Amino acid sequence: MKRIPKAVFFIVAILILVFAATAFFGVKYYDGDIQQTSIKGISDIRWGIDIRGGVEATFKPAGDVNATDEQLESAKSIIETRMVSKGITDYELYADYGSDRIIVRFPWKEDETNFDPVEAVNELAATAHLSFRNPSGEEVMDGSSVASARAGVDTSQDSTGQYLVLLDLTDEGAQTFAAITEEYLNQQIAIYMDEIMLSNPTVQSVIADGSAQITGNFTAEEAVELANQINGGALPFDLETASYSAISPTLGQNSLTAMGYAAVIAIIIIALFMIIRYRVPGFVAVIALIGQMALSVAAVTRYFNVFQSFTMTLPGIAGLILSIGMGVDANIITAERIKEEFRSGKTLDTAIERGTKNSLTAIIDGNMTVVIVAIILMLVFGPTNILSGIFGQSTTGTIYAFGYTLLVGVIANFIMGVWLSRLMLKSIAGLKFLRKKSFFGGAGK
């Protein structure tokens, strides 16, 4: 067996535990009297309607607009885009073409305390029309020329680190914007969201690279919110709320707390079982299991920017539990293979090398079948709604949540329970006081 430096175990274990602490509890700090969140933890998860309740609203075109089916479908699509961009994956969305109505059900925000349905639905019904206007107030470009928007920080040399919104323009938008900045060089081009002026910068050079930015003394939250609105697009007509109501949860916060306690107790029992039965491999497996849970939580809370934030529902929790069970199973398979090698007379290093190698195929086969199923569930019941006509749209967010958490849990298992756990196991086997077969599940010394 190729020896792994002894320090690797301690480095990897410490990194996993620190990562787990930040993923579970988040990272918060105070700016004066205001608490700011750098990294979201479990307490910041947006819980689904079944756990925390939410809002049901019916929208209709404002005024005397007689919307066509295509316009209703477009409005529905934009509302859906806005929800997805905000990490709302547990939702139901319907269009009633006969009465020009759009019905939507979605959960409360993770930090919601007032539970005001009016404020919640206004977030989805806003027109969010972005426009660029010349000194005369004429619109010279609108939001359709923007491919994507994201929040950022001004890092220029003379800046004070202000938050801003960065815009990536479409190919056509880039050409239009280059012509605008050339025509209005050294003049002001105002940027409006609906009828609110966000920024009124002076064009200092011709911008031909397809990038632009909106400044306006934003807070971090305001910059993110504006970027999400722009990405959501403008509705084809103004919407007004025909009716709204709060939805009570089917589970409730007390049941969620009880579930949390049950999960902690279960993890402690599993950890004791693994350590008592498999000793050192079991101890390493527990560290890897903590890392797997942390990585799964991080994929839900948007710890990493590559993941969108996610609405956690009861089926989503079930997906996490199932993936954790598969993580335990992967480590048990490896530990049992090592014990088999000991029984055939192999040395410590050889048993670890062959045991980890021989167990890999079985682990990959079992996990890959689950990955395929999870991907299919996400495609069928995700935003694409491929089979919603058969199963009904109400199943969309619910089953998608199960597929999502199951998939990220299995990926986390490969990273923590397969790769890093084997790295730690081979490293810790180099510690002199542990170089006994009995410490690795074998008989004798």
C-alpha cells in the first residue's frame, strides 16, 4: 500500500469538522446592531409549505386587459422563473385560461416573522421593468437586452467597496449598448426599475464588451434582490392580486424540532455502532459521515455559489436520510472487505489496500443506480414539468425536492464516504500505536 503521510488524517479531519460547523450553524456577525449572515446554516433554510406553511394567491391582469392564453402562459413562466431564482422549489403554479387567473402556492421566506401575505405576493407580481433612458427621459434600451444579472462589489481602485449589480448583455444588447454609450459619451444615462431611478451614471467611455453595471448605494440584500428581479424578467402586463390567504403547515414547527432531536439521537447511535464494531475504520467513517451531512446541508443553503438555495420539504428530508443511510452502507462494505482480507492472512497494509479496492465496485454500482433515479425525478418533476400533465403539477416541487436531496447526498457520499474516508484511513494506519490488526477489525495483534 502506498503510504499516505500521517498528517493527512489530521488535516482532512480538521477541515471536515470546521466545514461541518460552518455548514450546520452558519457564520453570522454584527454590523453595529444589525446581524449580518455571511454563511447560511440550518436555521436559515427556507422550509416548505408542509413544514412551515406559506401563501396561496390568485393573480389577474390589472385593469381591463383581456389576456391571451400566450400572455397568461408567459406571465406564469416569469413568475415561475422568479420563484426558482429565489430558491423557491416547493410551489404549485397553475394558469386558468378561461377566467384569466394565475394561482400560485409557495412557502414563507426563511427569515419571515410578520407572515404578511400581501408583502409575499407583491414580490412575485412586481412588473420589474428595467430600462435605460437618455437625458431627455426617452427609453433607449430595456431589460430584454440583458442576458443575466448578478450582485457584486465595486473593486475599482477609488471605490469604497459599494455593492452593485453587474449586467451581462446579449449579443444584440451589446451592440445596442455600444452605440448608446458612443452617442451619449460624457452624458448621463439613467437606469430605471419601473419608474424608480436606480442610478444616473455619466458615460465616460464607449462600452463594447457586453458588460454594464448598476450602482445606487445598495446593501448586499438590495443588490441580490435587484439582480433576481432582472433575471426574472418583466411581466407582459401588470398583475393585481384577486385573492390571497395564508396556508397552515401540515407538519408544524414542533414536529420539525422533534425530528431534529430524533436525527441527533440516531446519528449518535450510528456513530457508537460503527466505532464499537469496526474500531478505527468506524471512527474514520463517522468523520466522513459528518462531512457528508455537512455537504448535503451546504447544497441546500447555498453555502457554495454553484448551488442555488433550496426549499426543504418533508420528501427532501427523506432524500437526505436515504443518502446518509447509503453513506453508512458504503463504509460498512469497506470495513467488512478489510476484515475479510485479515481472515485470509493479509498484513495490515495489504488488507486495507485490497479491502478498499475490492469494495469500490459494489459501492459505485449501488450509488450510480440511485443517481440515475434521482436525475430522472428531477427532470420529470422539476421546473420543466415533463409529466405534470399525467401526475399533476402539485407533485412537482414535492418529488423534485426528494430527487434533489437524494442526488446531492449521493455525490457527497462519493466525496466524503469514499474518497476522503479512504484517504484518512490509509493515513491513520501509519500511526505507530494503531498499527494492530485488532484496531482495524482483525483478530490478533
